[in-house]
Amino acid sequence: MSELEDFVASRIKVLDELEQDATPTERTFYHSTRQELLSYLESPAALSNAPLKDRIDAAHLKIQRLTYEIDREEYGEPWRAWAHSERQLIEARVEKLKAQLSESEKISYSPPTLSQKQIEYDNTLNATQIRVEELETLIGMLEVWGERKSSEDEANHHIDGLKQQLQRAKLNLSTLIDNPF
């Protein structure tokens, strides 16, 4: 068994154990995770219709982002461990793709580079998008809670402050999109 197959088999074994006591929602998540893991074992040609070089470039950029996150102290150890594991998996896939590229197209591959500024911008943009989604979800939940509990005045008090935060977050998002870096 290759390292990639060992990796996938160990993750699927954990999923099997988790599924024993899982709720229906968790089972759905575990099923999609299992499908993603199994897709790692597909041949490189089956993974995408994109040209090999483009797929390798995208994988290298993801490796660079993961390396950046692994090196950041503010990320917790569980996240860094996951990022390290994910980076190893992607590196194994990249090696397969590089071998296929050199066989089929006789090309020597050189990876693209991503600046730290670009990574930080992407992280800020992503965090801002997530914050907007979180605020929208929270506002919706408070509106429903107020309706069910007949406490619309109390809910509206919280909602007004959240809507102001949402407006600021959307303005930040718009500014980030208009001014990449």
C-alpha cells in the first residue's frame, strides 16, 4: 500500500467508528468526507478535466497557503496538525501529477509562487466574508427566536446592533474587493 492509500485507509477507519453513533446530519457529513477521501485515490486523469499544469499550479498554491498557516503561531495545534496532514496529502497528489506531466508532455515543471501579502489578503477577505455570513445567520435566528418567544422587542434590541455590525462588515468586504492590495 502506498502512503496515500495508508492515509486514506486510516481516515476511513476513523469515519467508520464515528458513524456508529452518528446522528443523521453527522452521517451526511461523514459520507461526503468519505467520498472526498476516496477521490484522492482516483487516477490524476480522473480528478479534473483541467490541464495538468493548471492542476499542479493550483495544488502548489494550496501547499503554500497551508505552509503559511502551519507557520503561524496564532493557529492552534489541532489546526496546524490538520494543515500539515493536508499538505502531505496534496504533496503526494502533486508528485503523481508531475510524473504524469513529464511522461505525457515531456515538460520540466516549476511551481508558481504566492506572496505573503497575497496570502494575508486572501485570509482577510475570507474572514470578512465569513463574518458577514455569521451576522446574517445570527440576525435571522434572533428574528425567529423573537417571533416564537413573543419577545420581539428584546430581539430587536440585539438585532439593531447586529445590523450595524453587518453593515460595517459589508462595507469592509466591499473595500477589500475593490482594493485587493
